[in-house]
Amino acid sequence: MVQQITKGIKVSVETTYDGVMERNSLLNHVFSYYISIENKSNETVQLTDRFWVIFDSLNKTETVEGEGVVGQTPTLEPGDNYTYKSGCVLTSNVGAMKGFFKMKSIETEKIFKVTIPVFQLTTKPLSN
């Protein structure tokens, strides 16, 4: 698991390898990632947008951005936790993702970015 705290918002990520699927006559690797967002700040915040950079070890990079996550724009009061599952498909068996969430303070309406730390997508654990 990787974790990072930005402006009192803690983002934790865990990943799983879900196997191989065929797409366009090619084998692709399917990964799931589980995101937990914990509001450790004193403000109520709302997740408004997401931005992802997805790296494939075959030198393919994809960006994904849009409103909310999995069709939701959750509001988190101090101490609240929000968890969701999503996934991606890579052509190789090794990759990584990173990004950020745009959050809005409900009290001040100020928008700020919360870093999603880099996390690995691999078919089996790698060691340094």
C-alpha cells in the first residue's frame, strides 16, 4: 500500500492483478486499484475532479481526467473516509499510475489539488 497526505487529505492505494483478457486479438493485463480518501483536516471537502497518468512499461502513456470518481463527487466531513474500486488495462505486465484529485473546501469554496502517489501495477511483486 502507498499513502500520501496533502493538505490534510490522506490518499491510500492498494492494487491487485486480475488476470489476462483478450482485446482486439491481443492479450492485455487487467489491474484493479482500491483508493481510500480520509479527511484528516478540519474542513468539509468535496472531491470534484480526477486526473490520472497511466504508464505502461511498453512506453505507452495515457491520461484520464474528468468529473468525480466512479460517477460520484463525494463530500467528506472531518474524520470521514471514502473508498472506491476502479481499474485499468495494460498491454504489458508492468506499469504505474499517479495523479491528483481536485477538492473543494465547502466553507471557502477554494479548490486545491490532492496528490495521488505513484503506485505500481505488476503481475507479481517486484523487488529492488
